[in-house]
Amino acid sequence: MTIGEQVVERCRTLGSGRYSEREDQLFRPWLSRSFFAVQATLTEWMFAAGMQVRTDAAGNLIGRYEGTEPNQPAVVFGSHIDTVANGGCFDGMLGVVLAISVVERLDLDKKRYPFAIEIIAFGDEEGSAFPVSMITSRAVSGEVNSEDLALIGPTGTVQNTLAGCGLDGEELSAAERPQGDILAFVEAHIEQGPVLEACNKPLAAVQSIAAQRRGTVTVKGCAGHAGTLPMAMRKDALAGAAEAIIGLERIVNAFPGGAEGGLVGTVGRLVVSPGGSNVVAERVEFSLDIRAGKKSLRDAAVEEVEAEFVALTARRGLELTCEWQQDLEGAQCSPPLVELMQEAVRDEGGLNKPLVSGAGHDTMVMARRWPSVMLFIRSPRGGISHHPDETVMNEDVDAAYRALCSFLEHLNLSQKN
Ligand SMILES: [Zn+2]
């Protein structure tokens, strides 16, 4: 059995039965019964790989493999072990299980680096338990506050749920790590997109996590009879919204540096009122989601999209408002670490340039405090994820394993220079 086969088998094992809250699908929110069942099994595997294991105040499971000297700063591998409802068994879990195999190899070879190696299995990335995501990586980076503790989910507040699990809710912030504890943060994760499959490449380094802007656009016109209101006299909110959506697509497609910079724009929800087939639409509300690898690129695109919306509104005699609800900064990976990861990826026949991650990850949080980098592993079947069909190929996981081992080697050499 190759390492890749073993890692894939382990992820599949943790994807059903007592490791899920539901019999017919995988669903494992933070602090659920199945969540702790997964932690127990991961603990066994970490022990077997020569690690000391503990949980922190946020319920993160942390394995530690000491360096040549004890108490040295650590290179931290991490990803999440919670899932969405009806999720797949590789999102998050692959990065944790793969890292255990890397440490297992070091332990078998009795090899230690001048730095320690830690694996953090983050508890909450998806936000499946409470209406906010990445609580547990934010606890590690020192970004949680009393508002997080007061959030309410199906099990009560965060604070009460933690207390019910024997964790002291008051002390969520005790999970924070001092700056000097962590030398580098590395997250291996399935791509959750179609790019690597389309390029026929197993791996890619990731240079940044996209900055996101999400909002709601409302277009107001005048309702009217579909038969009696002449075309020239109409203020059709739906035709205006349609033009806005096509305008968004045109701007994003043509934006200078957009394709390389990971610029994407999406309207995924449209509400038309009054919504009758024989009534000219009076009001349309649609969602707007614009992302790019760099905040500056995203903001430049947002500005142009807004200007386009204002112009078409004036032309059509409509009223338009744009309300922004979410502004996530995204994160830049550390250029020297990206370079090291890119080298390791190249040696495995991976993509010859780093990607932008359009999806959010724990790395987004960790990179705000520590030098960080990600490794993407090809997602077959068109990149499907957050779905039971989510999968990986054994040989890609083997390649990822070798890439992480060589990344550690080169990181060690770079520390000496
Ligand atoms: Zn994930």
C-alpha cells in the first residue's frame, strides 16, 4: 500500500459511521459527538507517529513532534476536521491525515529538524455549528472576542457548548499562540475547483487567498401591464438587472490582470417582484460576489462594476442601490514559502505557477500572523467539493506527500543560510 492509498483510505474511514452525525451522509460540525470520535482516532494515529497530543481551549487537536532540541518554534501543518452538511471526506481532513503520514515517516527514519513539527486539526472552519466560520483558527491567532462566545447555534451559545464539552468557554482566547511559537504554517487542501484537472497537473502552490466582497444590489423600476405598457415607456427593473449582470461578466472577463489575479464575479441569487409573467418587474434584488487574489485588484474591479451599474441605471431611468454586507481581506502567502512550495510542486510535475485560492481557508486567518503557504491537490470530477462525490487520486496524494517532505527539507536548508 502506498502512502497515498493509506491516506485516502484513512480519510474515507473518517467519512462515515460513527464519524458522522447522520447515517445517510457526512455531517460533522465542531464539538459534535462525531467530531470527538474523529479526534480520538486522529489522536491514536498521531501517537503512533511519535507525537505528543493535546487539545487547546478551542477544542483544536494538536500533535507535536519535537525538533533536535525540545521547545523549539514549530513548522505547523494544519487544516480542518469539521464538514458541511452532506459534505465530502477530503475537504480539510486530507491536510491533517497527510501531515500525520509525513511525521510518521520522520519518526520511522528517526529524523528530527532544528524546529519542531506540529499538526493542528482545526475544529471549525466551515461554520457548520454556529453562524460564523473559522472560530478555532481565529482562537489560535488571537482574533476571537466575546461576540464569538455569545453566538447561538442549535446547541446553544458557543460558550455553553464549549462548557458542555468540558472546555472552558471563558478561556477560548487561551488557545492563542505566541508569535514566536510558529515558524511557518502550511495547509495542504484539495483544490475544490477545476483548474488542476483541466491542466492535467496533480499539485499547485497557492500564493494568496482571495479577498471577497459580498453584497446585495436592488434595482427599482415601475410595474406595469405586459400588454398595455409600450416598450418606450417602461422602467423594467428585470431588464436593468439583466444588463447589470452581463455588464459584471464583461468587466470581470476583460479586466487587466484579472485572469492571472484570480478575479471572479458572480450573481447567484435573483429575486423578482412582483414576479408575474404578465407584469413588468418593479423591483429586483440580486446577490453580488466579487473576489480576487489581491484586495487592490478586487477593489478596482468593484469600483468599475459600480460605475457601470450607475451608468445603466441613469440610462434606463431606474433606481439602484448596492449594499455591501461582507468584506473579507483575504491573505497573501509568504513569498519565500511560496517559492519553496513551488519548487517542491515543480519536482512533482505540478503547475508551474502558483494559484489564487478563491475559497476561504484557515490559512487566511493564520497568514495574518505567521508566514504561511498552501498546497493544492487536484480535485477530480470537475473540482466538485462540499458533496459526497468529492474525491482525490491516490497518486496525487503520493505526490503531495513527497512535495511536503521535500518542502520541509528545503525549508530546513533555507533556515541554515
Ligand atoms: Zn476546507
